[in-house]
Amino acid sequence: MEILTDFPERLRAGKLVYIGEDHRPMHISHKRSQDRALLLTFPGIDTPEAAGNLRNARVYTKADSLPELPEGEYYHHQLMGLKVVDEAGLEIGALTEIIETGANDVYVATSVEGKEILFPAIESVILGVDLDRNEMRVKLPDWE
């Protein structure tokens, strides 16, 4: 499995995870690292055909089992869907995509009209995130 989490140590034998878009609950039997991937085994998945049925399926955990992040850091699922507003509080759109790049993430806000606005997830652009208000305040670069 390709590792998409920043916390692969959470995936361990005995851990309850949810497989695929239907979130099928399964406990991990064994875990082994191989290069930059993980090999997981699950009870009852003991043939190549059965394992093939899980190919390209995502492995999920419940959000309430995630470790606390330092102040000012957020999980992607916490940011997706936030209302994006400018410095004056005018709505730009909703955060609809996060593009991971080598240097910093790039956020995509989609306006009501369907226009996509891309902006870097850097301190000079992201002025604040208020999860209680479901809002991200930004100062868009001059080229926007």
C-alpha cells in the first residue's frame, strides 16, 4: 500500500481500519514495511484473488483516533469545504482541493460560479483558519 499518512506508525497489528469507499471494517493482522510502502494482512484475506479485490482501495481510520496536531496545523479533512474569505471578509469560494507539492501545498478554492482560484498554503497568504466558523481567511497574491 502507498503511504498517504504522516503517521504510518498508527497502522499496526490489531488496529481497526476501514477499507474502500464502502468503509468495510477490518482489523490489521500484520504489518511490514517495504521500501516506501506498507504491506498489510487482514483476517480472511489469504489468497491472491482475495487480496486483489482490495487493490487500489484506500485505508481509512476514524478522525477521532487521529493524534492532536500542533497549534496552527490541520488535517486535510478539516480544511476541505471551508469557506475561503479575503482580508475584508468577502467570500472567495469554498476550499475544494489540496494539491501537495514539494515545497508547500497549493489550495484550490472554487467560487459559486465555478471559477477555481489557486493559492499557496504559506504563512503570508493564509491569515487564519477558524474551524468553529468553518472559515479560512486569506490574502491572495497580487497575481490573482
